[in-house]
Amino acid sequence: MLFVQQLINGLALGAVYALFAVGFGVVFSTMRILNLAQGVYATWGAIFAYWAVAHAGLPFAVACLVGTAIGAVAAVAVDQVAFQPLRSRGGEQLLGTIITSVALWISLREAASLATGAAPLGFPPGTVPGGLIRFAGLRVLATQVIAVVCAIAVTAVIHVILRHTRLGAAIRAVGHDRGAAMLGGVNPRVAILTAAALAGAATGLAGVFYADGQTFTFGLGDGLLLQGFAAVVIGGMGDVRGAAFGGFAIGVVQVLSAQYISNSFQDAITFGLLLVVLVVRPRGLLKTVELGRA
């Protein structure tokens, strides 16, 4: 029974990683950018959600929407301010975008530190759904159920958009070959803005769920960035379902390793798994779907 309980806890943690990984994967697959500033979107989503609850008195459900919107706005703003000029000059090499994203990561992280006074924040008692579901000797928090349902729903919605709509086809075409997409009548800027908004929204929501059961600081997104990157690599590039699978897998592995081995080895086991996957299945555990296919 303890194993099943910890499995549930792992899926709840994995839901947060899955949301972040979906956003991270959309950015990398569509824009070919390894955006190290992605974690800060989660931080700002959590901060604004906290302000919405603690200072504006809004319910937690609305705060989730606020965090989601802030993540989307931050992602679009960063893309247009920092990455669009690189694309316009034809200088979107991997090294250049990484250096740019590192600078953004540090700047936005320090801005978050100033905005919060570098003090730990936490949702006031009673503002986060605290219901407890009991069945068959198991205890499941309402927020855990909400996180898992949201992760699955967001993954499904983004998958449908990317795979079964004209807009999604345009986004995939831009990710596959921007020049060819333009010749085919696709507006790459619209496609990239849409992808950035989708990715930022998922990331912002991940930040809210990561912060809802604990105190958090301006460094909240740093850990999510590492876990999200690992999840995308483990699950497989090019399909948000693979990224989500990787996130859930990492959550389960971390919780079970903490229970049966030691908390100290959580990250070591996670990145050990990452190395094994890179050696055995470099394209990820799930079959990668090429972006260019309809």
C-alpha cells in the first residue's frame, strides 16, 4: 500500500514536471532554441498567482489562470525582444541563442528577487484547495488530482492544436524548415508567437502547481528547468506526449527513490536515467514524430 501511495505522489509531482516539459519541448521543437530562461516564466507565473491570492483576494482557480497568462505573456515578450532580432539578422545559431537565454535567465531571475525582496513566499492557509480524498487506505490531496488532470488536459489540447489544426501544421512547418514554410504561404512570426504563447502558458501553470503546497523563492524555476530538460530528452523530442511522459516518469522515479533509497540520490538517479536513455535510445523512450509530417 505504501508503494501505491508513493506512486500517486510521484504522479502528482510528475504532473508539474510534465507541464513544464511540454512547454520546454514546444519551444525547442518549433524554434530550435534551447531556452534556459524558460524556468523563470514558471517563477513569475507563481509570483503573480501568489499576489492574486494574497493581495487581490482572488480564488486559487483564478490565480491559476493568472499564472498561466503571465507565463504566456512573458514567453511572447522574451521571444520578440530577444530572439526575434536574432532571427531577423539570420543569426539564430545555437550558441547565440543559448548565450541570449542565459542573459535573460539571470536578468529575469534577479528581477524576481527584487520583486519579492528575496523572501520566501507561500499561499495563505485556506486559499489552496485542501480537500483530502480517501479510498482503499490511500490519501490523495485535491491539488494532486487537479495537477494531474490539468497536465493531461494541457498536453492533449496542445497535441491536438499542433497535430490536427491548420495553425499547428504551420507551426510544425516553421519548425521543420522556415524558408520552405514561407514559400508555402506560412507567416513564421505568427506561428512562432503562437508556439511561444502555448509554451509559456504551460510553463506558467507548472510554476503555480509547483508552488501551491510549499513556500517558494525567486529560484523556483531553476529546479524545474533541469527536470524539464531531462523529461524532454527522456520522453523524446518532437511530440508533446513524449515530453509529458518523461515528466511523469521523472516524478515517479524521484518519489520512489526518496522513499526506498534516499532523498540525497534523487537528482543522481534522474540524470543517471537520462544518461542511460541517451545511450540506449537517443531519440527518447517514445517514438519521435517528425515535425514536418502532417
